[in-house]
Amino acid sequence: MRKAISIALMILLAGCASSDNKQKQLEMLASNRASLLSSELPIEHGPLSIMRASSSGTTIEIMMIYNDEAPGAISTQRLLNATMSHYCSDDSVRKNLEVGLNYRLKIRNSRGQLMVDQMINNTQC
């Protein structure tokens, strides 16, 4: 009986270590992806500028500035819908979402006011 309990505890601990290892791998992947994105910044696409990328745990945080007064600017909701659609359809982003990473998009207007603070995860796509 004692031997069976010992074996069960070893299996349980091995499962916890495996989960812990996966968490660390995901955090390293998020950090690596954020560093890669940061090295290419700033990125400008019309009135939208990606200014910063960082990671927090398994989340890649991206800070954008949206010049909502520029010609061709769209409403905040349309901007959010278009951005979500892009992130959910991009192959490299989808792969990251599928392995367990999340994206947090923060979009500020040209005056620095927060317009959008949106998490994107695999279930939303």
C-alpha cells in the first residue's frame, strides 16, 4: 500500500513538473516573440503605429498609437474588428495562440488616451 502511494505521488509530481516546464516554455516564447517584434519598431500602417511590444507571462503586449484625426481614420470599433480579424487570420499569430500564448492590444489615440485594451486568445478566434 505504501509503495502504491509513493508511486502515485511520484506520478503526480511528474505531472506538476511537466506543467511547470510548459509554462516556462510559453513564457520564454512570449518573451522571444515580443523581443523580435520590438526590434522592428516602430511600424507604421496609415494612421496606426505600433510603438512597443513586451511580454508579461504568456502574454505578448502590443502598444499602438492610432491617429483618429488622420485622413482615412475609421471608428474605434471598426479598428478593433479589423485588428482582431488580422490577428486571428495571420498564420504566425494563430500558431502562437494555438500553443497557449495570448496577445494584449492597447491602442491609444494621438493624445495618449486609451481607446482599446483587448485580450486576444485562441478561443476568441
